[in-house]
Amino acid sequence: MSTSMPSRDLVFLILQFLEEEEKYTETIHKLEQESGLFFNVKYFEELVLAGKWDEVENYLSGFTKVEDNRHSMKLFFEIRKQKYFESLDRNERGQAVEILVNDLKVFAAHNEDLVSNLVFELVLMLFFRQIKENHMVFCRDNELLASYRDAESARKMVAKELKNLLESNPVFRDKLAFPNIKHSRLKQLMNQSLNWQHSLCVNPLPNPGAKTILVDHSCRNANDHYVQLAASNQHAGPAPRSDFLPIGAHGLPGPTQIPLKSLMSAPSILPHPSLSGGGIGFGTPQNPAFTHPAVSGGGIGFGTPPNHGIPTMVRGTGDSDNVSRTRMSGISDRMMLPGTSPSQIHNLAASTSTDELPKTVARTLNQESLPTSMDFHPILQTLLLVGTHVGEICLWEVSSGLKLASRNFHVWNERSSSMILKAALNKDPCVSVKRVLWSPDGSLFGIAYSKHMVQLYVYYGPSDIRHRLEIDAHVGSVNDLAFTNAASNQLFVITCGDDRTVKVWDVNTGTRLNTFEGHEAAVHSVFPHIKHSVNVRTLLDTFVPVIHRASCFLDTNVVSMLQFIFSTSVDGKIKAWLYDLIGSRLDYDAPDHACATLAYSADGKRLFSCGTNKEGVSHIVEWNEDEGSVKRAYKGFEKRSSGVVQLDTTKNKFLAAGDDHKIKFWDMDNNSLLTTIDAEGSLPVSPRIRFNKEGNLLAASANENKIIILATVDGLRLMRSSESHSLFASRRASDIMTRIGDSRNVEDVRSRLAEEVNNRRLTEINEPAQFRSLRLMSRVQTDKIARLVYTNSGTGILALALNAIHLLWRWPQSETNPNGKATTNVSPQLVQSVSGILMTNDLTNANPAESVPCFALSKNGSYVISASGGKVSLFNMMTFKTMTAFGSPPPAATYLAFHPVDNNIIAIGMDDSTIHIYNVRLDETKDKLNGHCNSICGLAFSHVLKTLVSAGADAEMILWSTDKWERMKSTALKFPSGKSIGAISNTQVQFHNNQTHFLAVNETQLAIYNAMKFECLNQWVVGGSSAPISHATFSGDSQLVYASFLDGALRIFTAPNLQLQRQINPSAYLQPGSPPMFPIAVAAHPLNPNQFAVGSTDGGVCVFEPLESDGQWGVPPSLQNRSAGRILPPPPAIAPDNPQG
């Protein structure tokens, strides 16, 4: 049964409602069966244990049939077999024979041998029954007979076996667990609907009551002369409401239109027509009279709306107050409605709009371990860094929900670590992350761990993070870290720890520059700050006792810039260190001696602290820096907190803190609580929170080790933007100008850039009508597509997903496709084996964070060899059976290639930089090639030259002889000015059809090489306006190169000179509102040079072809005419996306 997502959710809500009513048992199970969405294992087990076999089979039949797969067949067989046994046990021989003949014989059509064996076992059982009746002793060596003693014990065993079969059956995937739905969710939604309708009433009654939900609510009484008209409109559809706030594009409020009658009767000053809590497109009301009533927690009803005596806007006629709303595509329905209780409504600041706060749950990330610290990248504002309680750090692209990189804690250099650290790790190896933080420019990030260590990573790209510096910083836990430019724009890192000290380190050398001592308890947090134009004498005289004055160290009373390091300790002390002034410091106490953290507003002008003391009393205050006193204390902490409350600020306007299973917001200028968000009950007691730089995204830790991303409308646009969700699309024009250098003429560069832009406009494809495409359908749930290839005949496509599952599509022969060729005009079929098994790689000992999926098809197309970080598996493409598996990691396979002549010989690239030449038939390694310094990421054979080209992750390429497996030549990719060796990642290679040239692909470039000379003939380099290359391949005739990019763009080049032919932009092939994704694998049809396919991060595969009228991916005529009769000179080296000879 195919069910749309809203209908599916509604079925679950109805099931929950029926279950809570406790009187619709039969209806519940009938709905489960008919919808096919949820298989109730508990109910199924109850039927089994009760021996209600007809009901058992009837319920099961609503979800699967005998012929679906071998798991389903086994399910039905076990049920009918037990039914047969029990009929024997009851001495009902006639019924037993009927079951044997009618119910069990159907299995013979699927597996005759299996049924023969089962019938044999049944005969033994019958024989055992006869002997038992004659009081004879029988030695039951048969396992089945030995297990059957009585019906009750047998049913328990059968119930356990059936449960195992259900869990292993792909038909029941995602159907055995009921979704986690908040209690009485359907009632809550009805309450919200009624409250919304009541908020639109012309004259809302204080206690309206609700007698029915079959028609829209109205507060009009029976004497209202509009009732008859309105009632008649209930079924005819709502009358147009000209006095409502229209919804503009993207769900934003349009201009207010008020009829003349309303204007004449309304007060002179009209309240703002926006309505609170009305979902997407409605702002916070300026008039409290329009605030919607509270949602009642029980049955259907209304809270009492506040009455402030303010005249309401005059409404038009019609009992049904419906508003036509255009929902933004891609926006979650889980909008958090501000102000859900009367007490909160009265505390809201009416003049402050909460539309600027991120309230929509836009993404949920499954972190799999408890998040302890988070930080958004300062420039790439959808890139989130996360640290967890098990010492893991992860990089997430929140717009797509992709985990880009993951690293677990380990000491990088054990030799240089202290004996104290070694002893601590030996005693307890568990390490958690205390703080993660990006540097101000986002080029590196730091991690503070719970045992001694601080580690700094350099960020190069999506999954490319590299070790920079490891510091054995403190004895005990390192509780916090921060970056600062203390002098001459040199970057330093500041740390604090359980050893009561604050330290400053050089990020380049790891040299300790300062140590500040003075705290009497563990230091909880540090916060550097720069204050401009400071009267230092006044500051010191105000804060510091006479015995601590250090003004004598100053040559002048006023300095242009003063650099602080604030630190807080667990005993409630706050200190400000002036490390440029030989340790002069300021001291004061946090409110209630709480363990606190500090935060400035974005402009650095307002200082706040948030903390919790030992009794669980929490606070947020604003400080008067000039006087060292509390300027404002914020309300909203009614209950005692279980942990230290965490604070964050945004937009120089809002404060946010996680407390009491909520995220609480304040306006900085108002000490009353502004609003709260509970994220549908998914938040822990004290959620961790973090805004991005613009404040339009908010990350919060959630229950079950998840992270939710809340967004404003602008944040949703940011996440949906094809440029913004790409990690590399935001390259600025200033970067390009930096690469130009002083030696080039700026006007010449501008003219060339303008020509390049014009050329690109002519080659771009932005509309679906400009080409043909087909997205392949799959019922199998997969992760992103890591590898993709056409079958040798070109009639199928094989994909390998990141979760180690292979998918095979084939185009069937039909009237519309008599040759069974791959085409976008006909959808292919997902091939599944008769047994129901999937080709799934071995994941034993695999490291999912570092595994590199790889596969290769044999020359005859009958076998595929594949690996996903575990053993290398050889699959039969006809039966999907695993023929053999070998090579347990480490090392793990990272690239595979069949020998072009002998299918038994396989080249296996390893993550330890070696290449194994393996003979599958003999099950032995024939040779082991050494020469690379990094993991192998590309292999390609040439049967003409009898050579093998290998590529490493360090961009080195080596040419090997396949006769003696000897190294012949080596070279490295050429990098243009502005590109460094540290910024590259995987390099892959592929031979041209002539077998003498090959294509080298790297995220920075495409390059054509002469394999004999090992020289680069042509090169196309990624420019400042382009995202990195994710993958590329020759077309079937090697005359084109198809390339995919991390911003979703697809580009088609001519192979000889790497000139851009066409560019397919994401807007042309992505559905509006679809989740952000980008292609990471490209495959070319072996026989049709103008067809190619891409595999994407969303697990989808899409096939592309030019229009039938075009026939090929050619340059548009207008561009051809412009280029006719002359050879275009190569663009300057700095031009975006430039080919280089």
C-alpha cells in the first residue's frame, strides 16, 4: 500500500488515539493490517501464545504473502507447521492431514527440497506421536522432535522464532516500531486548530466551549443575523475574506487589505493584523487582543483569552475564518508555537517580535552519542562541529544532514605525553569532549578533552581535517578553550582546567606563553575580549582592591585597546586577566556563587553571565562593566536546574538558554521571559544550544543522542539555497582578485571574466525542458550513493551505497523499449533475487567514519567485487550470492580493479598505501606493490600498454608494469598558483578508449595525461566561482568528460581539450523544495556516449540524456558561431574554471 507522508502520519495519530481510548481493540488491529504501516509484534505474539493460528495467519497476510521472499515463506511455514503439530497433539488426525495436504503443499512450488525435508520431519513427528500413545520409549535424536514437548512450550519457541524472522524480513523494515509521538498528539492538534479558529472570531467569548469539530468554530450566538448565511457556507466553501492578511510569496505576509466598511467602523489606530502562533507566515501580534488562547492539555476546549480592553479589528461576514496559506516547500510542519500558556502570554513583551528567533525544526541529526559541545563555522554557516561524551568529534552539513567527518579521541604522540596522562588513561580510558570551537577565520578548530589534552585540527574541506597541534595542557580536565589574537594578529589559544590555572599557547608551536594562577577552584570557562579606548586607571580603581592595584605599570591613563581574558571557576568567582599588563586582574562574584559562563553581545558592548550554583539555582544577568555590578537580572528560572545552564546570544538582541526541557529566550532589554520552545518534548533537562553567526540557525542537543536544528525563515532559505548548502560555493570575488597578482592588468582580467560569464550563460541549462532525465526508484532504504557504474551491456546500473548495500536496476524489454536499452523514456526495474537477499558488503572490523566504498565489474559482467571497509566480497550478479570474501582489515581496501585480460586477477588498493595483486581462484596475493606514501584512491589498467596506473590521496601517480609488477614512472598532479598540496583529497584515474591516455580527477582539477610519457597534456582547474569536483568520468566513446560538483552542478567537457560544453544547474533537475543534495558519483553509458548517470548524497540515482531533437550534448549554435574560424585563447590563469594546456 503506497501512502503519502501526511496520510501516513494521520494513520499513526489515529492508531495512537484509538489505543488511548482503550475500547477499539479490534479496530486498531484492523487499521494496522489494512494500512500496512505498523506491525504490532506484541499483539501478534499474544495470538501465537493463545494458539489462534487462523487469526495469526490472517493478521500476517495484511503485510506479506508466502511468495514475497524466503523470510515470508518461512513465517507462514512455521505457523502452519505448529498448527499441524497441535492438531496431532489434540488427536485430530483428519485436520492434521488436511493441513498437510492443503496448507503445506504450497511451499513445494518455491523449494521442493525444503518441503521434502519438512514432510520427512512431520512424518517423524507423527511416528513419535504413535509411539507416545503406545507408551513406548523413543530416542529423539531429531532436533525438531526433541524440541516439541507440549503446545504451550512449543508456542513460546515458535513465537521467538517468528519474531526473529520478522526482524530479518525486509518487508517489515520500519514497520515493527511505532513512531515516538507525543502523548495525545491528535487531541493536541485539534485543540490548536480550535484555538486558531477562536483567535479569528470577530467577538471572541471568554469561555466559548466547543460542542463539535465537524464544522468550524464561531463565537456568534443564535441571534446573530449572520449565522444562517455562515452555516450555509460550511459545505459550500469559505467566502473570500478581504479583511484578512494575505499570504505573499514564500508564506510571508503580503500587504494588508481592509474593506471600506471596516475602515469606517474601525478605531482610528488599527492594530497590526498579524496573528500569533498561526504557523508559517504569521508574525507576533502588536495587539495582545489578537494573541491566541492557550492550548488546553486535556479534551477539546479553549483557554481564556486575555482581555485588555483594546478594540478588535472589524471582520467581514462568514462564520468560517479560513485563510488561504501558501506553505514554503521543504519547511517542517513542526513549527513551535510561542506562548502556549496564560502565564507565558502575560510575560511576553508585546513590542518584541519572535519571528527573528529560530523556531522551526528544520533538521534532526542522529549523533549516536551524547552531544556535549557544538559550534557553527564562522563563515560556512551550515557547517556544525560537535563533540560528544565518548570523545568523538563530528562535522555536520546541517542543510543536507550529512556527517562529513568523524574522529575519535586518541593521543597523537604518546611518546611526548606526560606520565600523569598515561597513568590517567590506563586507570580510566574514557574521555569526553568538554568544548569544541572554531577559530575566528574558520581555518582550524580546537577540542578540549576531559583528560589533560587539547587538540587542534586544520580544516581543508568537507571531510578533510588534519592534525595541527596536540597540547598536554592541564592536569585533569581541560574545561574550556578560546582563540584570541593577542598581539600582531598572531593567533593564540587559551585554555583552563581542573588544576585552577588559565594558560595561553602559541597555535603554531604549542609553546606556553602565559600561565595565570589565582583561582581557588577548578576553572570552568574562559572568554577573551578586546575593549577599545579604555581608561585603565579608572577601571582598576573601580574594581581592584588597593593591595592589587597595578596602575603603576601603565605609562598612560588611556589606551586604544585593552585585552581581557575573563575566567570563571566552579566556586562562583569571576576574574579578568590583563596579560599584556603583567597579570593585573579584576575580581568579583557571580550571583549566588554560581558556576557561570560569560558571553558578550555580538557588538562586544554588553556583557552577560549565566550559571547555576550547587543548589540548582540558575541565573542570567547583565553586568555593568564600569561599576562591576549587576545591571539587570532576567526572570524565568522557576525550577531548580539539574546541570549548569548554558547561554548564547544573537543579533545584539536576544539571549537563549537551555533549561527544564526547553529553550528559553529573552529580549536583552527586557528581564521577562520572551518565549520558550520545547521541540515537541524532544529536549533533555538541560539542552546544549548554539546559534550560528547570523542567528538564523540554532543547534540544540535532543533526547536519544540527537541534535535538532531550529531555523528562522531566513535560516530555511539558507539551508535550501544551492549555493549556501555547498561548503565551497561561498568564494568571494576578493579571493579571485588576490590570485590575480599585481602583474596583471585589472581591466584585461575584467574583460576576460565578462567573456567567461557570457560563455557560461550560453552553455548553462536551468530548466527541465532543456534535457531529459529519469530518477530511478528503489524500495530499498539506502544511504548516499558512493559508487556507480553501468553494466557492460549498458542495460543496467549498479550502485553501491554508503551503508554497504548494492542496488541493481535493469531496463526490461517491452513494447515501448523492445531492445531493453537504458533510456530516460522507460523506468528500469530494481532487481531482487528470488531469495530476497541483497548484495551487502562485509562490515566486520570496518570503521564507518573512514571506510572508502569501492567496487569493480568483471569483464564478462557476471561478477562484482566490492568492499566497504571490511572484507573484500565477490558477488554473483545473477544470484546475488557471495562467492567468497577475503582480506580482513586492517589494512582495508580503498579501490578495486579487475585485470583487463584475466578475470581471476584483481588489483586492490589499500589504506596503508600498498597495492595487492590478488588471484581469486588461488585465493592468494600474487604481488604486493609498494611506492605510495598515502592511501590508494585510484587504479586503472591499460591492456595495450600492459600497465597499471595508481593514484594516492597525496596526488602522486605511479605507472607499473603488469608483466613483472615493477614500478616504471611516477609523477604528481600539477597545482596552479593559489592551490596547495594540503588542500587536495582523493585522486582517481581512468583510461581513455585508446588506452594510451588517461583522465586524472581531483577535487581541484581535471587533467589528461599521456600514459607512455606520464606527462600532462591538458588541465582544467577549479576556479574561484566553482565548487570542488566530486567525481568525473569519460563518456562511452571517450570524447566527453562528465563531471559533478559539490554545489550540485553537472558539467560536460570535450575530452581532448577540456573545454566546457554544457552545464546543468541544480535548479534544472532538483524538485523545488527537495532536501539539499549533491552528486558524488558519475557513470557513463558504455555504448551511448550522450547518456550518463549520477548518484547523490540523498541515496538517489538520476539518468541524464540530451533532448531527442538535439541528439547530443553540443555547444549551442550561438556559441559555435562566435567561435567559428578561430581558436579561442586560453583564459588567464586566474579566471574561474580555467583550462590549461
